[in-house]
Amino acid sequence: MKLTTRQKQKLQHMCSIVLLAMLTTILLCTCGKSNRSIAILEHAENIMDEHPDSALLLLNSISSEQNEMDKSQYMAYHLLLTDASYRTGNTIVEDSIIIESANYYDLHGTCKEQVRANYLAALVYDYKGNTPMALQYYMKAVAHTDTSDTHCDWHLLGTLHAQMAKAYGRAMVYSMQMNCIHKAEHAFFKANDTVNALKAKTQTADIYAQNGDTYRAITLLDSVADVMAKQQYHELAVGFFLKEMPLIAKKTDRKFAESVMQKVQQEMHYLASNHRLWNNYYACQGILAELQDNIDSAGFYYMQANLSDINDMPLTACINGGLMRYYTAKGNLREATRYATYYTLACDSLQKMHAENIDCEMYRLYTQDRMGEVEKHMEARLKTMIAALLIVIFVLCIAGLISHQWYKRHKQWQRIKIERHNMYFQQLRATYDHARHEYDTLQNDFLAYKQAKGEELESLRAQVATYLDQNVSIETWDKERELFDDKAISHLHSLLERGKIPSGRDLREVVQLAEAHLPDFWAVVCNPTKHLSLTEIQVCVLLRVCFIPSEIAAAMNISMQRVSNAKASIHEKLFGTKGAKGLEDKLLALH
């Protein structure tokens, strides 16, 4: 059938209307879903504080519509979902999504949204045990908080600082933890939240207890509990009063424990149906009975406490320790051993193992349970091992000292031997050079050599004539020879020839000999105006009795360089001449 032109136009118009209707329907459906998601997100945010479980159900109802949300709705959805999951104790979403939300709000959100997003990101990392990353996002959240704003959420700021304090406590950075606690207290007081401010203050008591300042921890907890009691927060007051008791047990302060338990009894009238606090109350009554030396009452109260309902680990440790002591006193070693094991595990979980107390109790229990012989055997074996170890150490020390002395002596002997060989070599080389020189001179110019020797003889005759002119008698020469042949000088020569170092006594004998036989020499050397040192006096004496420099170095156990320096110093002090050359001749002229 062939359509006319009018019919064709009418058909095209109808197709356009149908297509427009379909598009409108699709758009309306899409907008309807979007408006529904926005409404649910707003409603979930409004009821989050009072009914987080209902908010979580609402958010889960639109989980299938995530892919149809725009960027802002998607980020808001995951932010609220993480908040609701944390508040209800359910599994928190993957950290990558909340981190993406935090980064998004850092760029596009308001201050309130930025604080909330970074706070939840920190909670996610805290939940997963990543303390450094948690602290990083906590600090970002604090940085985004505008405290100058009249609508500042001081309660959230206090919560941020309180969470940071806990994180620093886990990292054992106690100075930063204390700083965050003070900031949390300030924020909670600004928010008129006295309860949370006082709860934050109790973290300070925990720090004091961890650092061993038990008295300050007890005083702080007691003051907080008194404030809670005055403001009719009976459950919190009892909780803080009972938290003091394990610390008081360490101080063994009986009177203070009695006063605390009287306050607890007054508050417990308001909490008759709270079984958990009654369990804690029985445990603290047991601690008080132990402080009063009433082991039967202590055991009764400890057994009344249900350990499964007590979440306070220090109190659990006290109960197990008390039952261990109770059954030990009653002679029931089997039960005592069992509770001793529980006590050890409780202390391990606290990371506050008081090894001396636990080991003492466990040791006493097991030694009573037929372990005496094993203990004696182990003690004897330990003493034997310690004695053997001490003997080995002593022998090694003696051997080390002997080896050190031998090595020192050996090095000295080697040094003297080398110096002696060097001295002999130098003398031999000098003799050889002199003979070679004379031989060469004799070969080259015999007449000149003869003339030089003649001049040398004339010089010697002149010197002899000089001595004769000064009335030098044969007796003087005999005294000089007698001095050189003295026993002290001969003994010193003998020691040096054998490579031994003379003692101080040997050197003193030579010095005394010079003092007795050479008065003029001694007067010059010991003249106070010359300022000669003891070492320089000894060098003068040895030079005067014809010891060569190498022998002087060996006798005084000093180097050749020091001998040369001493000779130069002596020459300058005694005769005003620089250098060591000619000093021996001048000293020999002194009698």
C-alpha cells in the first residue's frame, strides 16, 4: 500500500513523539534514582549520631547504585559508610576508598568535611594497626579544624586529640601523648563535655603508672573519681575508684585502700544490677583483705569475682596472683601452680612482667612440690660453672700479663741488639774509611802524609808540654786510670756488653763515683745557675767516664737522638757553645 505525502509526514511526527517520550522516561527514571540517593545520604547523615545502625542499613540499601552516583555523591556515600561501620563495630571498608575520599575532600570539601574525612581515614589506619599513617591523618584533621569558627566542633577536636594520645601511647612516645591529652581535655571542656574531659585525664594516670610514678597515678584517678561521683556519674566513678586498687596494692597502702573501698560501697548502692562492676568490686575487696593480712577473706572475695566478666587486665593479674597466694597458704599446690601460670600470662599481656615477684612465687611453689633436689643440683652446677669461669678468666689474665711482659722484654732486647750491631758496624765502617783514606793518601802523596803526621806529632807534643806546664803529675793520670777501672764503671760496661739494661741503682753508683773522685767537674755540673736536669747530669757523668753515645743511650734506655739533644743542651748551658761537638774534650779537662 502506497502512502501519501501527508500520511508520511503524520507517521514521522508520531515517531518523533514516541522517541521523545522514551527519552523523557529514561531521564525521569535517572533523576528519580539520583534524588533518592541524595535523600538517603542526607537522612543517614542526620541520624548518624543517635542511630548509627539505622544509618548503616540505609547506606547498604543504595550500595547497588554506587556506579550511578556522581563523584561528590560517591565520596559522601563512602565517607558515611566508613563512619557508620566504625560506630557500629562492623568491618571497615578498604583503606584505599576512604583515602581517596580524604584526598577528594582536601581539594573540594569544606573544613568540616575535610576534618571528618581525614579523621575517618585515620580511624581506618588505626583499626588496621598502622600507627604512623594514622597519626599522619589525625594531624591533617587537626590542621583542617578552624578553632576560630563559632561553630567549631570542639567535641570532634577533643576526640581527635584523644585518639592521637592513644596512638602515641602505643608508639611509646610519652611526651607527645601527654601533650595530646592536655589538648583533648581543653577541647572537651570547651565543648562542655566534662565526662570525656575527665576520661582523657585518666590517660595521664596510665602514663604515670607506666613510668613507675604510682603515687601520682593513684592521686589523679582518685580526684577524677571524686568529680564523677559528685556529678552523679556513679558507674564511671566506681570504675575509676576500682582502677586505683591494683596500683594501691603495689604501694601496700592499707589505709588508703580502705578509704577508697568505702567510697566504692557508697556508690555501689546505685548500681546493684551491674554485674560487671560487682565482679570488679569483689576483686578489689580481695586486694583490701590481702592488705589487711586476712588471706581467708581475700580468697573468698577473689573466688566471688568472675574473671570472664572482668576486662581490666591489671585487675585480672591481681586476682590470679591473689588466688595463687591463697592456695599456696592453704597447701593446695596444684591450684596454686595453675593460678601462678595465669598470673604470668596476665603480666605478659600487660608487658609489665615483674620478674622478681613472679619468679619468687613460682620458685617457692615448685620447690615445695618436690623440686628441692633439682634446685640444689642446679644451684651447685651454677656455682661450679661460675667458679670454673672465674678460674679460666684468672688464668687468661695471668697468661696475658706474662705474654705482654715477655713481648716487651723481647722487643727491648731486640732493639739493644740492633743498636749494638749498628754501633759495631759504624765503628768498623769508620775504621775502614780512615784506613782507606790513609792508604789513598799514602799512595797519592807520601810526602804530604809524612808532613801531616809530623804536624800531628808536634801538636801532641805541644799538648803534653801544656799539661807539664800545668804541673800535671803522674798521680793525676793514675787517679784517672783508677777511676776508669772502678768496679761500678766496669760493672756498667759488663751489663751493656751482655745486652742488659742497667738499673737505676747502677747509674746512681756511677754518679756517686764521679761526685767523690771529680770535685771540680761535679761543682761545674751541679752549679744551680747552669740549670742542668737529672738526665743531663747523668749524660755528663757518663761522657766524663768515657762512655760513647750509643752506650749512654742503652744505659739510660733512651734514643740516640735524645742523647744528641742532651749533649747540645749541656754544651750550651755549661760553656755557652751551640752544638754538641767538642763537649767531651771540655768535660775531660775537668777533674
